[in-house]
Amino acid sequence: MDKGKELKPSELGRLLEPILKVAEQNYLNKLQSNEFVAARQEEAQQKIVLYEEVGFLPNDEQRIVFGSAESWAREKQGVRLNEGNWLQIGNPSNPAEIKVHMNQNTTYPRLLRSLQRLQRQTGLSDAEVSSLLSSKDSSSLASKLIELKNKVAPDKRDLLDVRETRKLLMGTAILTQSIEPIRRPGVATAHALAFTFIEHGDGTLKDIIGRTGKWAPMTPVGASCKRDNPKTRTAEVYRHRRVGNLFVHLLVQTLHGDIFIKQSGYNLKRLADAVRAWKTEKLCVREDTEALKNKEAILISEFELLLQSYHGR
């Protein structure tokens, strides 16, 4: 590549996508090798067969269950989650057929309006809602809701305790943290960054859930579809641009201070340094395949650490 060239966000997102996919698969492979995770997976599969509620399975573990359930997916079996939410999985080779049902239209414009209405009613900030949606599992989300009840006006507290509120938040969390990463590998890392930025007070819910959100790679129409047509090709361009936007923002913001993942010890400055090193090597005029491979390996390792911290591992 031309050393003097500066990557556009869409180009940056496109070049990073295959690296993100490798990192996310590595993370899931390591997760699946954990004996306790494997036991929960087996228990979840048994509950699915018996049509019992899967319950509060961690978001990253849900990706393993729902992304590989071929034996029962062929029958388009519904999967009961919690609070009345459920999934329907059709063809396991087409993740676009995984649908979250919340007894309402689950299009992103509808979800965004519902969340914004909840904010107007309760006074919850974008950062607080993002923190709820990025909880490691539905049980943690419910616990955060209880804590937030003490922060809202007394006459508004009941709104955070009704089933429909929990259902909306848990269903949206499952969609953004579990299902979309199954539909498009590479999105899990992008969402981890996006929701972290909002939690730190940088950006709005519209940025991550809005149809035109600058950090929302899966909200364009056709984003989850595998067919090749003008709509899906346009959605692909948007996805790459919005993923690229996230990393451009990461590189800028980490110049001004530390950004930690969910009060963990992982500082996003580490990831930013790895992205800069990889980007410099990628844009270098000289061909040094070995050097680029080394930079990619470091970047993959940092992506895995980001996911580990984001999911509370």
C-alpha cells in the first residue's frame, strides 16, 4: 500500500474484519474448552429440547449455543429465554434466520423509540441504558435495574420493575450482544467498543441502535442477510464504515486519556497501540509479510483480551 495514503473508515473496517473474525473465533474456542462453560452448554441444550427456559446464560455463551444448534434448528424450534422473550432459529446455515421475539416489532427503529420512551419516563441516561444492555447476562442486567431504582424519582421506580421493561432491555441485549455477532462474525468486538464508549458518556443510544447510527454496523436494512443484492451490498459498505468509525474514534480518544473496559484492568490504550502498529505496517510501501503477520498476531491477542474483559471473564 501507499505509505502516504490515509485509510477511510470504510477501508479500515473492511481490512480489520477478517482479523476481528479470527480473534472472535479464538475467543469462543477457548471459552468452549472451559469445563464449566461446557457443562452449562450441555444443560442449555437439554432445556431447549424440553422447551424449558434457557435462563440467564452469559451472552458470549449464548453465541455458542444458538450458533451451533443444528440438530433442533432444522425443525425451526422456538427457544424460550426469559421474561417471555424467545428465539426462533430456522436454517442453521443462515444466521439471518435467527430472530428474537419480544411480542413487539423488533426492528431497530422500534427498539430505539421504546428505549428512548423509557428514558423520558425514568430519566435514565444513555450511559446507564448502555450499561444495562451490555451486562454479561440477564441476571446481571436485573441486578443493575434494582440498583438504578434508587437513583430515579420515587414515582418512577415502578417503571423499572415491570416485566415489559425487563423484557425490552433483556431482549435488546440478547439481540445486540448475542444474535448479531452470530449473524456477522466481527461484530462482537465492534459492539464491545461501541457500548463501552457510550457507557463512558461518549455518544448516544442512537449512535449504536439507530438505523443511521455511526457506530451501529448491524442496523442498516439488509445487514444480516446473506443474499447478494444491491441492498446487502449497501449494508456491507455501511457495516465496514461504521466499524471503521469505531476504530478511528478509539485512536483519537486514547490520545487524551485512559479508557477502561467495565472497571476491569484492561485499558483500551493497549488496543489502540496495537491497531496503530498494525496500520502502520499495513500501509508501509515495503513488503514485509512476516512483520505484518506479527502485528496481526498482537492485534488478535488484544481483541481477545478486550472480549474477555467486556464479558467479565
